[in-house]
Amino acid sequence: MTEIRTPRLILRRWHDDDLVPMAEINADPRVMHWIDDGSVRDLEYTAEAIERWEEEWDEEGFGLFAVELLASGELAGFTGLSVPEFLPEAASDVAISWRLGSPFWGQGYASEAAHATLEFALQDRGLDRVISICRIGDEASENVIRKLGMTLERESEHPVYGYPLHIHAIDLTEFDA
């Protein structure tokens, strides 16, 4: 089982008892504001999503980690790697992403988890390059992306919702572990 420990977090595979707290995160309009069409998600959607994330681990050797606070054991959300199939021009890339519950914002957890995930991608999984796809205007995510050392590669557009996206990238030679 793949697990990464940082000073304050455990990044791990999903457990059955993660479903309800992740569904609560997905049901928060503030969390979902920048994701797809901004709609909140329910328990059933979350269960299906976790199942897909676990399948990606089995198929690709990477996926989305559950992010657990080391001190309390609370589920804070996720960070991890996925193939961005929703964006055809990037479907051959691997993207890093994150989603944390609003009580965990502004404390550096997203940056800490994303940095550990990027290190995992480039050093443990041997990926040469990782991208991040961010809706233009999502300053909190842009801030995490800057902290990772990723650079803006191009602008694009969401193929379903039509809003503008930034695609950032970093390769192994640029990464500072």
C-alpha cells in the first residue's frame, strides 16, 4: 500500500470510512466553486469517484491520495495524480490536483500535500513531467502551483463548460525536492 508522510499529513489510499467526510467536502459550494460547472456532489457521486480513483491506482500505478491530518486523523480531502481525460489535448499527460475541505484552507496543507505528491510522481513513479490544469481566476490553486515551481505552459478552454484554463508544467530537471 502506497503511503507518504509529511510533517503534518498522511497521503494514503482510500478507506471505507473516508466516504462520508469526502462527500461532505464535495457538498460544500465553496469547495466546488472552481470545479467543472460548480455543482456540489452527493454521497453517491463521491462513492463512484472514490471507486474510479482506486481503479486508477490499480491501472496506472498512481492516483488520488486521501489526505489525512497526522495529528487528528481527520480526512482533509485529496491530492494526487490522474490522467486528465476530460481535456483531449492533455490526455497523454499526468496531472496533479487537489481538493481540500474549507476548514483546511489557508494552512499550507494543499502545498504540503502537492509537493509530496509531485516528488512521488517524479522520483518514485519515474514520470518525466507533470502538469496542472487550473481554471483562470482560481488564485488559491494558482498559488499552490507557483509554490510547486510549475510554469505556465499555455492557455486552453474547458471542452464542456467553455471557461478558460491555465495549463502549467514541470519536468524532472526543474523540480527542487
